[in-house]
Amino acid sequence: MKILAIYEQTVPLNAPMRNASVAYDTMTASALAVVSDCVMNGEPVVGYAFDSIGRYGKGGLLRDRFIPRLLAASPAALLDQRGLIDPDAAVAALMKNEKDGGHGERPGAVGLIDAALWDLRAKLEARPLWRLLAERAGRPSPQEAQTFDVYGSCGHFRPGRGTAELDGLAREVQAAKAEGFSTIKIKLGGASIDDDLARTRVAIAAAEGARVAVDVNGKLDASIESGWLQAMAQLNVAWVEEPASPLDYHRLSKIAAVTPMPLATGENLFSLDDARNLLRYGGLQPDRDLIQIDISLSYGVAEYLRIVSEFEAAGWSRAAFVPHAGHLFAAQAVAGLGLGMHESASDLSLPFGGLWDGTAIKAGHVAASEAPGVGFELKSSLFQWLKPLVARDRNSAGVSSIIAGTVG
Amino acid sequence: MKILAIYEQTVPLNAPMRNASVAYDTMTASALAVVSDCVMNGEPVVGYAFDSIGRYGKGGLLRDRFIPRLLAASPAALLDQRGLIDPDAAVAALMKNEKDGGHGERPGAVGLIDAALWDLRAKLEARPLWRLLAERAGRPSPQEAQTFDVYGSCGHFRPGRGTAELDGLAREVQAAKAEGFSTIKIKLGGASIDDDLARTRVAIAAAEGARVAVDVNGKLDASIESGWLQAMAQLNVAWVEEPASPLDYHRLSKIAAVTPMPLATGENLFSLDDARNLLRYGGLQPDRDLIQIDISLSYGVAEYLRIVSEFEAAGWSRAAFVPHAGHLFAAQAVAGLGLGMHESASDLSLPFGGLWDGTAIKAGHVAASEAPGVGFELKSSLFQWLKPLVARDRNSAGVSSIIAGTVG
């Protein structure tokens, strides 16, 4: 088999919300389609991927460097012994002539391709991705259905709500609870103890018994840190997310030493190199804290498994791994790799909200899809962004596509 | 004043050489031109920048994110109180809605724009950039000529040389010595003690009294580390560069503790966040070791000065700062900020080799150019890549240009 074409498209999110760090009104994400020369049911088999949200689309790097490099690789070098596409081999080809260090946008471009190739591979085997990932990680793949834990992510700041901000927050949390989430995460500002306490109390009341986690996105003001941590500890939150800037391991270790609250971090570390430094210097506790490295922003599955192994060797369990990015690829990884929890955007009006269409969430548990691949085809609000990528293949109206034969 | 247009071009290097980490045959770099609405001598004043080499051009990020963001900023927000372009304000505008962490390609895209704006600013003041940078850093700007120290960087692996590799290495070092360098850096492989010793001895003999530094580009094999460090210490090298992978501070600190040799590192750390972790965890010694953070790969001058301040507060001196990238912008910074040494590619056949045309190197010292700006116009081998960027302005034959009016 070989790759016939790779299409990418930058998708504007236009979401009228923000967290303590960034606004989403001008945020973008990348959609990717890898078309193979294999045909099933009369159609070419296509692997899809959709970006994690928060660090912009990867279009430039995909077009300038990584798509041309993948298309220039010998097709045989990308296959395993069974003659099927091998995402690990593809990532190795993508990283040829890349220097160590500087893990910023590059890991996301490589990880997006890795994710699409895993979707392709699983479709070629006509199996759900989580079963392949379980095998890749050396875990037994059960015959019966697999369930995994999820938490609902919501409660962003919505500047348009004005004085109704807290009412809106309460409604979001109530809706998440009604959807079946038993753990619900909201955004805090990190700039005012009173504001953040008020917000958290509203969420706890609205959650009606579900656990509430809080996220300051690395923006907890150092001048209020001590009082903020003490006040928040009274509220029994599920965890505090990104209390320190992502690379400030020293500050994180000081916070970890003084607070009893579980801490969660790692969504802005994109490599084994950086994750290992978090492990070495961050002062996190294996029996309490959560690691949120984003799989497809961090070079993909192989690098993620290296990270998990590094932590396991230091006494951590897979249950502490709660990958960032509420997308279906991450859900497959949580199910297949036996990770702790899947983050799911609980606002179903977002194209990246929720799981496969009709998925029932029962007391925070979800049954993994049995559809082949990642199952993008079963999520209509997202698949509307992916399907047109390939439609361009037949009527070449698209301008931001790259076809094997025309890469410069 | 305002910015009329920004042009960028990816330049293929096609250099038939490699270091222990990457080959340069498919390496690219970005050239950038920022055209202002100011006219001097009948011509629009243009700020130029040319990339540091080794981590690929920044075209995609420039086109997708940073050039549009700069052009969308209010012109007034980019000016200082004198009404002139303010690179610090521009960088702040570029970093709006960017998350913390993940310092990979982004710092280089932002730093390239910063560099071009500094060239523009200095030209508007009709002064050499080093005088502006001295003022920016609060240093006295001398009336008379300024000199600074340089070292010659050469001795890459050239696969085409085959068994004549060591002869070729010797000729490169001899040529660097003849050009006037008193410190000359060569590349080692880090895979074999014998090979690296042979290479270093050849270089020391050819250097005829000039100091020889060695660079393993993060690829020193851990299995030979101890013997390699002991053997190399007998040769009295000027420094050992990147003995550990850039983010492996733990390994670096262990090496720093056991070797008497000066260590140099930092060219693959692109932010204050990462530089501070090097300072905290790398075990480097202020009276011995060298910091090689690359200014324009690291968000530019303002971030670099924050890094220098962080190290100064920990007892380091500016003499320990030897920025990566043998380009003219770095030379201006070394002269203006009073840094230790400038790295200069001693192969003058490379477009990024050497300094301004005709610059004399006397016992490792160079006189700073008095031309306005960075002085790209006085380096013909490089300016041939920059000048056509703007020529496109008048006859729109270029396709990879972005003009203010057409940014999507």
C-alpha cells in the first residue's frame, strides 16, 4: 500500500470564549486527511485527524516540511512486516534531520500526521483504534466492550455574558451534570481570590454532587498564590490545573509541597524531554497528581508511550494520565492504553464537543466505539470539517491541498 | 510611520555538510524584509533579517500567524514616544493570544521579525544597530569605534571528502587561522573516542596556536561519555559544546561536575523559561562555562535581555554570553550588549559566512560596522538574497510575498 495524497485545512474556531491565558475567537486548528491506495467498500481508505485546540493550526509546518517529507519517503519505509502503514516508522521518517530540543509547534504537526495514520491503520484492519493501541502498548485487548472514564470540560469565560457570567457558568455545569459527567472542570482567572472562590462555589452548587476541578491555565498570580491555595483547599476541588506556568517546575514543586490538593499539569509540554523534566523537577506526587500531556501535540503515540514508561519507572500508574484535548483520538487512547480519564468538552454545540454521536455517559463512564478507526464518521459536527478535505480529491477546487505529484 | 508590506522567502541552503545532529543539504532559512512608509535618499526604508541556521525556515508560521498579526495591529501600537517603530512593542503584539510554553518554531518566527524591525529602526535613526542596542541595554554608547571578539566556526563533516576528511578539516582550520581567528570551533561526532581525538589533534596542529573548541551537537554517546571527557581534557580545548541533549539538564549537570573543561550550551533553548531551567538545573559554572542562546531564535532582543538579567542576578557576567548563529544581527548584539564573543562561520563561500565585506579580523578582534542598521547592504553574498524580496514590491513577480492589502 502507499499514500496517494495528503490534504490539510486550517479551520477557524470563532468560539466566543476564553480562559485565563488565551481567547478562542481567533484560534485555529488543523484538519488532516491521508488518502491511501487501498479500497474498501468501493471507496479509498482515508485516515483523518483533527487538531487539539489551543495552540493554533499546524498548516505552515505541515505544508513546508512534514507533508513533503512524508511523501518523499520510500513507501516501503512506512510499512510494517504485514505491509500495512506503520505510524511509528512514519514518525521516524518525519523526524529525520530534525534537531533535538525546541518542542513547540513541530510535535503537533508530527502528532497530527501520526493520529491520521493510526486512523488509517485501524480502518485497514477494520477494527476500532483502541484495540490496536492496546496491542501496541502490550496490553490485552478484551473481546467484550471496553469502558473508560471521562470528565466534562466547560466553564470558560464568555465576555459576552457580562453580569450574567455566574448564571451562565451554573447552567453549563448543570448541563454537564445532566449529560452524565461525574467530574466537571471549570476555568478560573487566577487574578482574584474572591472571584475564583465565587466561581468555584457556584460550580460546586450547580454540580449537585459531581466533583468540580478548577483550571487557572498557568496564570495564578504569584502575589495571591498562598492565600488562593489555602482558600481553594477548603472547597475540596477534584484538582487544581496548571497552577504554575508550564515550564516553571520550581514554582510547581513549591506549590506541590504546600498544598494538599491534587495538581494536574502537562498540557503545554510536548515531548519526552520536557515531560521528564516535569518528573524530575516538578515535585508532583504519584499517588495524588495528574499528568495531562497531549498525545497528538507531542509527536504521537510512540513518544507518549515513552513518556508513560518514564513515569511508570518512577512509580506512577497509568491512572494518573489524563491526556489534554477532548477529541476522539484522545478518547481512543484513553480506552486502549488504559489511562485514567478522558477530557471531553461538555458543550455539544462545539464541533469538538462530546464524543461519538449518541454516546451515553453514565456516571462518568463511556463505552468505547466499535466503529473502525477513530470513528470520526460517527461524529457529524466534526466530520463536516473532515469529509470535504477528500471531496477535493475528485474536483480539484481546493487550493490548500497538497497532492503527492505536485509537492515542490 | 507605518509598515507598508512584509516579504518573506524561504532560502534553500544546499550546503554539503553535516554535524553530529543534522545534515544541511535540505536545510532552509527564512529571509525577511519589512518595508516602511519612510523614505530616505529617495528610497523606502526597509528592515531586513536573515535566519539563524539549523532549525529550518519559519515561512509557514510567518505567513499563517505572525505577519498577519503584525499587519493587523494598530500602527500606533507599534511606535514609541518618538513615533518610531518599537520592536519591543511589536513583539508584545505578536505574542497576543499565545499560550505559555512550547518554545520551538514560534520564538524563531517572532525573533526574525524583531531582528528586521531593529534593522529598520536603526536605519531610521541612521545609526549602526549596536549603538541602539547599547542604549536599549542601558550601556554607555562610546563615541569612538567599538571592537568585539569573534571566534571562527568551521570543521563540519563533509561526506563528499571521504578519506580526505582529516586533510580537509586541517585546511579549514588553517584558513580560519589565516583569516585572523584566535579561537576556532570544529564539529565532532560523539560516537567514537578515537575518531574525535584524531579530529581534535589535527585541528589543534592546524590552528598553530589558536585555541580549538569542539562541538558534539548534543550527540555524545552516553556509553563513551566518561572516557571521552577524560581523553578530551588532555587536549586543552577551549570548550566542549552541547555535551548533552539540550533539555537534559540532569546529564549536563553531571558532566559539569566531573570535567574541568569549559562547557558551552544553549543554542537549542529558545526562551527565558528554558534558559532559566538551564540556570537552575544545568550545573554550569559562571566562572567557566558559556551560554549560547540564539537571540533571534528566542523571541528577539527583549527576551534575550531578560535571560541575561536572570543569569547576571545569579552571578554570571555578560562575557559568558556567546550567542549562536554567525550572522550580522548577532554580531551587532555582541558589540552593543557587551557580550563575550561572536560566532562567525569562517567559510566565506557560505552566504552566512564571515562579517561585513572586507572586515579585518585581527587576533580574534573585529571593529563594529558604522553603517546604519545591521549592515546587510555591506555583505554582498547575503544581500543577494535580501534585496530581491523588495524588488518584488515594484514588479509583482514574486509568489511567496505577502502584501498588507492582500493578507487574508
